[in-house]
Amino acid sequence: MFAIQKNNLYRELKPNNPAALQFSTNNYLGLAGDERLKQAVIEAVKKYGVGSSGSRLISGTHRLHLELEEKIAQLKDTERALVFSTGYAANLGTLSAILSEQDAVYSDQFNHASIIDGIKLSRANKFIYKHCDTEDLERLLSENAHKYCLNLIITDSVFSMDGDLAPLKRIVELKKKYNALLFVDEAHSFGIYGPHGQGLVYELGINNEIDIQMGTLSKAAGSEGGYIAGANDLIEYLINKSRPFIYSTAPAIPSVAASIRAIDIIKEGNDLRKRLYRNIEYLGQKLTPSHSPVFFKKFGTIEQALNISGQLLEKHNIQATAIRPPTVQTPGIRISLTALHERRDIDCLIEGLILLSSGLIRIKKGGNEEFNAS
Ligand SMILES: Cc1ncc(COP(=O)(O)O)c(C=O)c1O
């Protein structure tokens, strides 16, 4: 028996149950099954086939890839954008390309694995600051920034597991003070915040201060793929230097066609966003307030988290997956809301949680910026 089996850390693949009430997806706007996306995919596949059949620089760049990149750049109001096969590849491929041993990177303790891996691959000097703690970030910058030619601060905007928001306004002040660059991962905020779903940095009015905006098309956009949006020079550099971009087959036609349609819907998607915000507010009143669709119910032990998650499915037909180390430090159940949830769905979840767990633990928010999600 492996040690991870003894410690309840062994992971297995299970097909999700389509009949269960889902509270574990990243399909925040409900676009993954949207008829308009399906139609766009069918039309594109009939016209162009399925696979892209090559890497972007050899034979794989279809006009749909360029259309998608233009749409992202337009929406984000950046000079240009570049699409990768996944968000993971976008982070890995950008960090490993732009950073080297001579540079320093300042990364939030709870940043996503793709950021951690990208930093490792870059061999840059890394300084991990305490989660959402801008005092700790400033301490690290003041002690180290003068030693390196390039200093890069990197943070998720919405943290994938806890759902809390990075203190981005303060981070922008520090970036300016220490002449650093700022990379923001909007994987869990693209489509959700901003007047046209551009992301949290737009909602906060600081988009022009962000040097590199990363996001994924696999969450609110309901499709697949990652993007980097920024200056033309950055994108040109990545096209020439980013190994996951260069040495991998271009995203397939169905994903690209779905993403193009999703961006149009996101741009005009205030009704969907309002429905999502109403759900966030409703669950927040019952559980603990959140400024994002992600809620994390912590448990004392891995067994408790697994047990409650298992019983939610078995007894209440609710899928809310337990999350264990090393993905998180404290085990718990990650609950995510979508625009498609009805009030009665959320009531079922609350009822199940109350019946199964005695005394819900409040989630401490890391960010301290005011954000009105209603
Ligand atoms: C913060 C963050 N960044 C990047 C990614 C990777 O995106 P993708 O799933 O498109 O590879 C994720 C996915 O979970 C994420 O949560």
C-alpha cells in the first residue's frame, strides 16, 4: 500500500454523475452546455473539420485562432493576445519564457500550481509572500528588488480554492514603488467581473497597470484553452520563445469556435452575471459571505471532508468535491456556484451541509478590498 493510500490522499478518477446537483464545476456562467456554443461548434466542425493538425508556427494557425486572439485583445483592451491549449500551458509557457536566473519573482503562497511550475521551470529567484499579505510582499520587495534587473509580482485575482480576492490595488501601488512588473491570473474572474466580463482588474479600474493578463477559456467561457493578453512586444516574444506554445499542436477547431462564441456572450452577458451575483449573495447569507462564486468549507481532517462530500452525493445527490493536500493546506469542500443554479438548488446544498456537519466553520477572507458582488 502506498503512503498516500494510508493517509487518505490517494486520488482516483470517477466519472461525474450527470443526474447529481453540481456544485464543483468552474462553469460559472453555465456556458459549457449552452446551445449557442454547441451550434457554433457544429457549424465550425462541418466547415473546417476537427483537429488543427499542426503546431501554430508550422501549419496549425487557422483563421479562427487569429479571430479568437483579436476578440480577446479587443475585449481586454490590450494591444494583442495569444491563445494556448490550456491555462496551465499559458502560465507555464509565459513564466518560463520571460524569466531567467537573473530575475526575481514574488508569488502569493496560494497561487495556482501552473504558476508554481512555471516559476520552477524559469529558474528565477523566487520569493513567496504570505497569502494576500501585502506587508510581507513589500518586505520581500524592499529586501530584494534592487538586486535584480527584472522583478515580477504574480498573483491569482480570485484564488481557485478559497475564492478570495487578491488585494490588487495595493499590489499595483507596490509594483509602481519598486518598479516591478505585474502578472495577474484571471482564470476564475474572466467573464465574471467588469462591465463586459473582462476580469477583476477592470472591475477595480486598474487594467492599464497590469503588464501581463492571463486567463482561461475553460471556466466561465465554458470551453477550453488559455490566453495571455498584453503588449505587442510581449506576444511577439512569446510566439518566439514560449516552448509550450511553439512545440504543441494548436488548439482544436471545436474549442476555438466555442471560445469565440463564448466571448461574444460574455461581452453582453450582464444577465448571466447578475444571476451569478444573486446566487453568490444568497449562499453568502447562509454560509459565509464571498465576493466570488467559490466558497470553501474547511474541515479538521481529510476523513471528515471526504466523508461529508461522499454523503452529500449518496444521500442528497449533491456533488461537492473534497479537496485535500497538497492542493490545499487545510482539507475541505470546495463549493462553486454558477448562473444556472436556482435558489432551491442552493437551499438543498445548505440543508445537506447542515444535516451532515455540525457547526459550519466561517471562511476567513484574505483580501481586504471592498468589492460589491451584488
Ligand atoms: C488560477 C488558475 N490558473 C490557471 C489554471 C489552469 O487553467 P486550465 O484549466 O485552463 O489549464 C487554473 C485551473 O484550475 C487556475 O485555477
